[in-house]
Amino acid sequence: MAKACIGIDLGGTFIKFALLDEQLSIQAQLQAPTPADGGPDAVIEAMAAGAKQLLEQQGMSTDQVLGVGIGSPGPLDLENGIVIGTPNIPGFQNLPIRDRLSQALDLPAELENDANAAALGEFLLGRGKHLQNMVLLTLGTGIGSGIVVEGRLIHGAHGIGAECGHMIVQPGGELCGCGQRGCLERYASATYLAQHARRLVEVDHRPSSLAEVLRKNGDIDARDIQAARRAGDPLAEEVWDRATLYLAIGCVSLCRVFDPDLIVLSGGLTNAGSDLTQPLMQHFRRQHWTLAEPRTDIVLSALGNDVGVIGAACVALQKFRK
């Protein structure tokens, strides 16, 4: 009888579910709201319920499932399957989520950092197919990342490797939410891109069409900045150019350390498409060393918003498939 794996991508707003067979074919997907206000018990119950619903839709039983892969924000204790803490789900401190979900479903489970899981999914089913070395950056609320070297995810000596969003790209720079100063996340994520624009408008009183957006909506987001830039707003162009410059610096550093075949971009900021990639590549080529031409391509994810949940299922397949 054919076997399958369940992938669960745990987010602060939604939980995504996917069912993959052993040939890496997606059989079913669904999404449910994250009951974050209910605490860990409610979230784990929702995760188990979604997994069961996924199987019911396909007329499958747990006997046909090899295991469950969980992609979660961290920090995590991967060896023991514990979420040390998450910024967006209250009560997730030192939570043994792997074992709790395994007991709820009576299935083996494996925990992985959500960005690492996304990188594995993109490597096996997306842009990384037929390659050996790839870096994935998720550009959204923050910047997550996963690194594949010679076909294997990099975790580091303490399970917290591949945190590329917290590479320091500006020594002594702005304070990041992680406590460091000058992190890539603080200069190139969608959240901080918008915060920078708002500060220029509200605090520095720089003229911009974004001031009217802020007055009407009470806030500014990356889509507003992209739209203003396309309409010719100089401040929006400055903010966007700054973010893509720092992102390019991060990408050049990754090339110097890992020399990947590809750097893949995913997350909400990639909805900008060529508005993101064109200035990014211009800065990348300028910052790249002169000893050789750039051989690493920077591309957008082929799996889009599903990369995390597909990757979580791939984590389970790698762990539990004989």
C-alpha cells in the first residue's frame, strides 16, 4: 500500500497542511486559523484536527502515513523536538511540540525550523531540483533562511545555524528584534522596510505621497512603498533601493561562504516580482568581487506561499521513508 507524509507549517495567523506521497506528489492541502489566544493546547489540538481532516478528505487512515513533519518558527531544540519560544504564539515556551503532536495523532513526528523546511521543499520540488547547493531566504515579517550543501540541510553545531537574517550587514547599525545591531533583517525585511519609510515621513518630515497613505490608513506597508516607487515617489525609491542594497550585500556574503548554485527568494516581499529582483541584481553585480563573474543566480521561489508546508512534508519523508 502506498504511503504518504503530512506536512504542517505553523504560523502565527494560519496553520497550513499538506499531504505528499513517496514520489513527492502533492495529494491534498488545507489551511486553518491558528488559535493563538487559546495557548499551546488549542494550537496542538488544531494541528491534530487539521491533519485528521486532510486524511479524511483522501479517504486515508493513519496506517497509510509514514509520519508528520512540523515546520515551526523558533528558536527550537531540534534534537528533543521542543519549541523554546515563538514571538507570535503566546505560551510556546519550552513546549515539546513534536511529542505532543505525535501522541495526539499516534504517528511519529519530526520538528524542523520553518525556514529550513521551506529550503528543503524548494530544493526537492522547486528551483533546487537537480542541484546540490542552494540558499533560500524568506522575506516577510523578518528574514528566515535555510541552506542546503551537497544535498543536506545545514543546522550547525548547536542547531541554530543558517540564521542568515541575523548576519550583520551594518556594524553598529539599527537595533534588531533579536538584540543585535545591524542585522540583515533590520534592513531588508518587509516589516522594517515599512518602518523605515514611516520614520522618514513621521519623524524626519520628508515629503512623500506615502504621508497621505499613512494619514488615510494609519500605517504603511511594503506594497504601499512599491506602488509609490512605481509612481515616481523619490522617498519610496530611496527606501526600496536601500533595502535591495543591503539584501544584495547579504547575498554576496552568502556566495563568498557557500558558493551556492542558487539563492532563492520567497515570502511576501517577493510578490513585487521584478520590482524586487531587478534592483537587487544591479546591486549584487556591483558588490560582487571582481576576481570572477557572478555564477550564482538569484531567483524567486517556484513553490510560492506553499513552500513551507510542502517542505515540512519533505522533512517527514526524509526522516521516515526507508
